[in-house]
Amino acid sequence: MKKKLDARLCLLSLLFALVGLLPACKKNSENSMAPVITAVRNYVASPNDTVLHSAVANTQWVVITGHNLQNATQIDFDGVPATFNTALFAPNSAVVQIPTIAFSTIDTAKLYTLTYTTPGGTTTFSFKLGPAAPTITAISNVFATPGDSVYLYGANLVLVQHFVYGGTKISSFNSSPDGTALGFLMPAATPTNQIVVTTKSGTVLDTINATPTITSISDENASPGDSVYIYGTYFKSIQAVTFAGTAITSFTSSATGNSIGFVMPSISQSGPASVTTKFGTVATVYNVNDVATGAISNWEWSGLFNWEWYGGSNYTSGSPDFPGNSTQYMVLKTGILAPGEGNTYSNYAILMNAEQWVPAANLNDPPSKWAFKFEVSVPQPWNGGSIIIQTGFGSFIYRWEPWQKTGSTAAYTTTGLVKNNSWITVTIPLSSFKTTDPTLGAGEGAPVAQITDLTGPSGNTSTTVYIYNYGTAATATGFYGAFDNFRCVKIK
């Protein structure tokens, strides 16, 4: 009897062992089965969760459908590994975000492929994932001589298959990593004005056009006899230059065609600046020789004084420290600033009462179409500390730090550009005002999305200009400068 019982116990133990092995066997069986991809779908709720046969690489989310997908170890789009979370996977589907892809550097043999790897094997699925169609927005120098470097600027200028410039086929070229530039050497002959760029994603047609552009003016409110410079592009084959509606009969264009210099004549009216070449005419949207349009404060008793009578070192005129401006202006003067020194009151700041920054009818315009402008003179070297511009509404500010552009050891001044004049015009598009970034700091976060974020719903707000040291060490110098003609004007 005991033997029979022992045999039964042994048989029962064996059965339990076999049952215990079943899940492991099933798991091993699943792991040993190669993945299969049947489709890639858009990760959007029905009815938009359509099957995708192609997609533009923009880090969108997709659903990969098929079989044996739950144990992925690597997923590559066009040879670029994707980051994924297996908690979003099931045996028949996997939710994945398409990675950022630099198409100028990928292995083109892996283009238009989706590779899926699990412990059971690897499968490759044909999926046309690529950049959008190419676009061209600008040419670096249409006047370049044969053999000089030239760049087309635009977007998606990658995976180029065919390139014609000026009717001549270009066989050697290079795309920038982000696809925003296509570099080549100017050919010896350009019999036409035709540009053709064909990529894997499409073809863009353009023409060589050297219509001039104006990007800035050294001093929009210069005094007669001062030198003035208009900066821009394609200032060659010039036929006419006007400033505030007055013809400039004597001027000099730089060799690169990026600037025009002239001596300011006596002008009694305001108006646009314009340049005419054989390719066309460009004129500023805003007026020059104009301190009234969009004025926030020009410190004139007969104009718009608008000081809160608080902050600022003093208002003055005719100081020998600030030559070239006989009108009234506001001066800020500080010593070396300790870390965190500076504020919106006392001698660190200029406070102005509320004024209309942007007309109510234009509050829905893109912020990039409007700019905060002023004239400034910095006669002594300035290195360290930020001039902050802020309104009385919201948390957006702009940090003017021109000394950063001259390097870590070189200081900034506005002297030397023009004899007996140290004043320049500063233009700050409203789209350059930013909020605080938790890591980078104040004025380094997200830009203004709409004008009312900066001015409030009426467009009417107070203005404060002050200095502050965001650095962790004392500034190398103090600040001594004068400000004039604060204004907000349309620039596009």
C-alpha cells in the first residue's frame, strides 16, 4: 500500500512541476518569435488614427501594429534609435515617438525603413519617413565671384539629388546638419536666373533675385553732419537712396553690399528710408527722423517728457560726454555691480508713466511686427550687467547685453562709429521679450506669444528701464550711458 501511495505522490509532484513550467515555456515561446509589422498608424483618436504610408519627421507619436511586439529592445526609424516605454506596448501594438532625425548625416541605405528588434529577432518594414519638401528663403551673396562660397538658406535642404544654380548644374554641395543651408561654390557661368533643388522629398524652384533689404539704421535720429549707415543686403547697382523723403546724392556702399554710408543732411520732415537698385526698391515701414510716432518718452518739455520723477541719475542735454544730441535725454550711472545688484527704482532705473505701446487696432498683430526702439550713447567701456526693459504688465522682459557680443574680455561702447557723435539706434522686436526660464533665468524663457501678454489688453502700459547684474561675480565695469526717444513702432 505504501508503494502505491509513494508512486501516486511522485506522479502528482511531476504533474505540479509540469504545470509550473507551462508559463515559463509560454514566455520562452513568445520571446523566441520574431516580430512582425503590418502597419504604422497615426496616434490620434478615431477617425484620424489612419494608416500612415509616409510621414514627415517631426517627433510625432505613432502606433506600430503587428505581432510579437511587446518585448522590443531597439526600434530604429531611418537608422536612428527611438526612445520608448515598454509600458505602452502590447503583443499586437507599440506606441512610439519618432526620434529627431538629422537627415544630412544619416546612413541613406537605411532611409525609409523601420527596424524593430526583440529577443526573438529583427524585422524591417518599409516606411517612407523623411523631411518635408525643400524651401528657399534667401541667397547669401548673388554677387559672389566664381569660386566663392555661396549659401542657399531655407528649410529641408537635405538629401539633395539635383541642384541647378543660375542655369548651371552644381555637382558638389553640402547641406548644413539642420537642413537650413546648402553651400556650394559660385559657378563660372550663370546664364539664367533659375534655381532648382530636388531632394528625396520634392523640388523647389526659385529665381536669383537681389532685391535689397534694410535690416537696421545706425542712428535714425541723427543730427545734420553726422555719418549715418543703412545696413541690409544687396546694396549694389544702387540707383537712389532717400532718408526721410530727402534724396541722398552722395553715399558709399560697402564692398560686400551690406551697408550704405552718408552724411546726414538738414531734414525738416520725417519719412521712410529707401534704397533703389536695378533689382528693385526697399523702404522702411517706419519713419526716420521721427521721435513722435509711438513715443513712450522723448524727455522733451514740448514733446513727451513722461518721467515718473523717480529713478534715473538725471535728465540733461548738451553734455560733452554724449556728443551729437542737443535735445534732452536721461542718464544712468552706476559703479561696479555686485552679484544680484540692481533694481527697478532709485538710480538703477528709469521709470515712465503709462503710454500706448501698440494701437488697440493692432493688438492682434504678430509681436515680430512691432519693436521697442531707443537711441543710446555709451561713451565709456561697459562690460557686465544687463539693461532690462519691462512693462507694467506680465513677467516678460528683454535683456540688452551688447557687451556679450564683443567677447568675454572686450568692453562695449558706442563711440568711434561717427566723429563727434556717440548715439546709435537700438531696435528690439516685441517677439524678443521673454519670460523667466527656471534653469536659464529671467528673460531667457518662452517668448511673447501675443502683444497683449506684454502690454495688457489695452496696449497701454508703464515702462521701466533698469540695470541688474545676473552674474555670479561683480561686473568688470560700471555703466554710464544716456537714453533718448523711447518708442514702440511697427517695423514690418
